[in-house]
Amino acid sequence: MITINVNIQKTYCAIAAVYLATLLAVVAIWGYTPCNDSNGYIELARQSIAYGEPYPCWPTIYGKPFIWNIGQINLIALSLWTTGSIMPVVVLMCVMKATTALLVATTGRKLFGPYAGLAAIVLFVLYPNNWGQSTMILSEIPAITFAMTAVAMMVGEGSGTTKNNSNYGPFKDNKGLGHSKNVLKTVPWRAMAAGALLALANWFRSISLVFLVAFFLYYLIFSRRQIISRFVPLMVGYVAFIIIVGTSCWMRTGYFIYQGDTLWFNMAEATYETSVAPHYGSEMYPRGTARYIAGREHMTAIECSAIWRERSLEWLKDHKIDYLEKVPGRLMYMYVNDMDNLAAFLSDKSKAENNYITLPYRHLLTEIGSLSGVQKLAVMNLVYYLFLLAGFVVTTIVMLVKRVNIKQLFLPVFIVVGGSLAIVLAVHGETRFKEPFMPFIFIVVGSGLQHFYSWRKAGKECGK
């Protein structure tokens, strides 16, 4: 079993290496892709360099509406300070994206078996929307890489397999797959390290609460005795990182800041927004709304956040139903498509505000011949994406009905479903906000393909 594990892991590494070379080639050919958010990151990074302190520092707190994604801004600042360029960050994004592909395979193998991991990584690297993201310097890639590393550390080796080596053959027998006593069976020191990695991921982008809740509920439902021995060390590592980072910021600024905080900035907009879609290009601080604060330019981001929190909670007291009614629409908007990263292949990317792709959905069949090359790639990506969503839903339902891999299925399905609901409950649902959950969709679909092949082959053998 160990030999086969090593061999399949070498296959994963080879695929990830080819994928990395492809990502670097994309950067070399199509270049860096500017985005509105990344332009904001660069501006704050330069302000931090000029002030001589890491972000957040006083000039990036005073007069600013919120604390943005700290880790990514500091990474960009480090690159600008040492090299005068952001291209080292772009190259690092390529490396981290390829690492995520490897982690998708490794986590899939641990949860569902070696060929589920193989199917997951192949699906991941062939997905067009995964080709262009690393030409951008947004915060999703590092946050996802660190979170996925934490998940891979928490998932026990061999949890998706049985002791019977026959299960490692070409899907010879998968009946025993996924029936280990415990999926999250890591040792305490690894759990502590995983907790620190989740906090690090949160430092880049606030996503880790979903993973912490998923781990806690898993132990609560399937292995309560290990809440103390496993989940507590996880939280110790998480809190330790927060204390170190937060204390460092407090010593510099007087504020204990350990993660980005845009929640109440976005929530204030929800008190007057008229649709579930983000309000791109609209007035950011309309007079007469909860978002508008007189004299905001002379306040800190922390003070603005406190005002927006108070106003938002006051509004929610009397508008709970109005707010909840928007959640299904937000969820649909977030999952309506997944092609944000294909902007990397636009011929003219000079203006960040124009770096997006649209499709004529209502007339797609009649106008497909007149689409640009990038739009045709987007159509191909859309078909692929719909296959992934359908595969995720079908695999989840079939495994639940057949009661196969229930423990293994819990973690990825909860992260996708629970995480998506958490986001749209808190803020509007931009399509790229689901990016942290996409790796788990690939893992579940990979497991579904493994079982489909296994059951199909078993049916043929029974028919002989």
C-alpha cells in the first residue's frame, strides 16, 4: 500500500509540475492582468513602504474605509521594496496555484482513494478558469493554498482506503473505501500547525472560519472524544498566530488587527441595495444611506467599521425577512458562472476596469459564430463548469443515498455548501467569492468519477 501511495503521489507531482510550466508560459505570453482590487493593493503597499512599516500602518488606516487583505498587501509591498516590481508575486502565484492542484490530489486521495485524487487533479488542471488566475495578484490563491495545506494536514493518511491493497488497483473494489473510523486523525502537533496555517490563510483573505466550523462539526458528529485532543490544538495554533500578528499591529498602530475587515462596509450597502448583484460603478457613499458618514476622511477604518456595524445591526432588527429574501438570489448570482480569470487572455488588459468577459446568454446559440476567441473559451469553460456543478450534486446525492463515504463526504460538502451560504448571508455574492470552495468541488467530482467507473466495471463483470 505504501509503495502504491508513493507511486500515485509521484504522478500527482508530475501533473502539478506540467501545470506549473503551463501557468508560467501563460504569464510569459499574456503577461500580468491588472484588476481593480490589485490596483488598490499596490497603492496601499506603496503607502506602507513610504511610511516604513508593514500594512496596516497609520497612513493606511486613517481616512480609509476598511482594512483590506493584509497578507497579500504585505507580500506585494515586500516584492516592490526588494525588486521594484510585482512580477515576483505573479511567479509566486503560479507556484502556489500549482501547489493547490497538488493539494487537491493529495486531499482527494486521503479522503476517497488514489484514483479519486488523480481524477480531481486532472479535472483541476484542465479547467480553463484555472489557467489565468495566476496572472493576477489577488488574495485568493495564497489564502486557498494555505487553507488547503491545513486541510491536507488534518486529514489522516489512508482515511479514504482500507487495509486491503486490492482497492488500489484500477478500481478493482471500492466497496471498502471510505470506512475508516476517523477521517480527521492527525496528531496534535500537526493540528496545531494546521491551525496556524488557517490563521495565515485568514491573514491573506478572511475565509478560515468556514474551515474551523467544518472541523468542529466533524468532531462533534463523528468523533467527540477527539475535540480536546485534536480540535483544541488546532485552535491553539490558530489563536497563537492571531496573538502574534495582532500584537505586532497593536504595538505599531494602537489597534489589534489580525485580518482584513470589509464585512460592515459591505453590510451597510445591504441596507439600501436594490438587487442581489454587486453595484459596480455606483456611488460608493450615497448621502442619506447607512454607508454615508460625514467627515469619514478624518476617521480611521476601525471607527468607520464600528459606525457601519451599529447602523447595520439596527437596520437588521426590523428587516430580517427583507435581508434573508436576498440570500437565494445572491447564491444564484455567485454560482451563475465561473469565468473571472479568463480575463487573463484578453488582447488589451491596460485598463483594469475593462478586464472582464461577458456572454450573450439569451442568444448564445445564434451568435456563437460571431464570438471572439476569448468568449468561445468562456463558452467551453461554462460547459465544463456546469458539468462540475452537476457532478458535485449527483455525487453527493448518490453517496448519501448509498451511504458510501459519509464521513469523508462531510468535510468537502460542508465547506462548499456551508461556506457559500455563510458568504451570501454576510455580503453580496460576487462570482469569484466561491473560489475558496472550488477545490472541494473538484475533489467530490473526482470521487464520483472513481465510483462511477468502479460500479460500471463491477456491473460488467457481474454480467459475464
